[in-house]
Amino acid sequence: MQQFIDDTSYLLSVDFVQTSLIASAFLGILSGVMTSLIVQRNMSFSVHATSELALMGAAAALLFGLNVGFGAVVGSIVAAIVLALLGLKGQQDSAVGVVMSFGMGLSVLFLHLYPGNSSTAMSLLTGQVVGMSSNSLGLLVATTAIIVGSVVLFWRPILFASSDPIMARASGVPVRGIAVGFAMLVGLAAAQSVQIVGALLVMSLLITPGAAAVQITANPVKAVLWSVLFAEIAAVGGLVLSLAPGVPVSVFVASISFAIYIICRIIGARLRRGATRDEVQAAKRLEPAPHHDHDH
């Protein structure tokens, strides 16, 4: 245990690890802001498909000697727009399946053709936050600013369109435009997540924290705040725990996210039981007292 602490302390003093910590912190903010809205909009399956096309774009960029981060962004935005357009009229599941299989097929081809180091290609699947370049960090910071700014700016229409799309459409809210725009934000978030936690475990940051948050609060703003906290704990905590053993960061990120989700499920169940008991007690107090007729 002491060796683990010593190794972790030493590695945390290294410049490139500190850069990776900053990257993890920004990824936590970016993921946390998006995840509860993704859960509310029932887009969990779409996130997986988007991450596959982000992987496809990143693999293509790797093969052709381009910026991997930029390739992931292009691939995921294309995926997001295609999913938003194909998924209309109740065909979301089949559209996601089609896009996901296509993206994975091309990813396998590009990674197979890549002549360089196989560990570089593997990191696209399992994540590689340590050794992140300053260009990639700059792209992550810019993406976080765009996503947080967009959600804050369009919070009310996004929330309205998510909770009651029929009423929102009747009220003049551009529901389809919001769907495409939100899908693009999901694409940007997935592209950044793929670089750090890998395509296989993107959901551990873009779905699990939001799924945990909605277990303990019904308030949308509080859900976002809890999601950001949970995503930060998973992203930063996962990186710190992965340093000494040298295990891919995605393993610890996924494990921490899952543990948080289980704890929130237990807390949520107890909160609901308590609320039910309170409702029963309140109903009993409101019941009229039994009226007894006395014979004289």
C-alpha cells in the first residue's frame, strides 16, 4: 500500500501527468453537464453509436497521419447528425444499430491497415489520457466551453423539448432543431471521451453519472450538478488510481462510476420508501374521523 502511495505521489509531480489531470477535470465537467440530459432524452444507445463513429474518425486520422482528436470530432458529429435525422418517426433503435455497425466495421479496417505501433491503435479502444498532447488538451478545453455555454444558453428549450416534446412543439419550440443540435453536442462530448477513456467505455462517463444523479433527485438543475460531481470523481479519481499500477484509466473510471451508481440506487430506493411512508401518513391524517351514532 505504501509503495502504491509513493508511486502515485511521484507520478503526480510529473508534468505530463499534471496535464492529464487537467484533461480529466475538464472531461468530468463536459460529461457531467451532458449526461443527465442524455439520460432524460433516452439517448444512451445513441451515445454508444456516436462513440463508434468517433472511433472510426480517430482511426482514419491515425491511418492518414492527421490529428486524432480532430478526426474523432468529425466522425462523431457526422454520426450525431445522421442519427438525429434517421432516428425520426420512431426508428431510433434500428438507426442506431445500423450506424453503430457501420462505424465499427470501418474502425476495424482502419486499425488493421495502420502500420504504426499497435498500442497507439489499442489506446483508441481503451483510452490513453497520460501523454495527452497540448493540442488535444486545447481542443478538449474549447469543446468543454462550447458544450457548457450551449447548455446554459439553451437550457430552458432543451429541458422543455426533453421532458414534453409534444407540448414543446405546440408551443413553437423548434424540437427537431434542438434534437440535431443536442446530438451534435453529444458527438463533441463522445469525441473527447473516446480519446481519454476509449470507445469501449465512453458510456461510463456519458451515461452512468447521469443515471446515478436521477436516482437521488428529480430536480433537473440538481441532477446536472450531481452529475458533474460524479463524473469528476470518476474521471480524476480513475486517473489517479491508474497511475501506479499502469492499468488503462478506463478500467478505474468505469468501476468508480458503477460504484457511484449502485450507491445512488440504494439511496434513491430509501428516499422513495420514505416519501411513500410520508404520503401514507398524510393521507391518514386527512381522512375524516369515523362518526359514531350513540343510542340514548
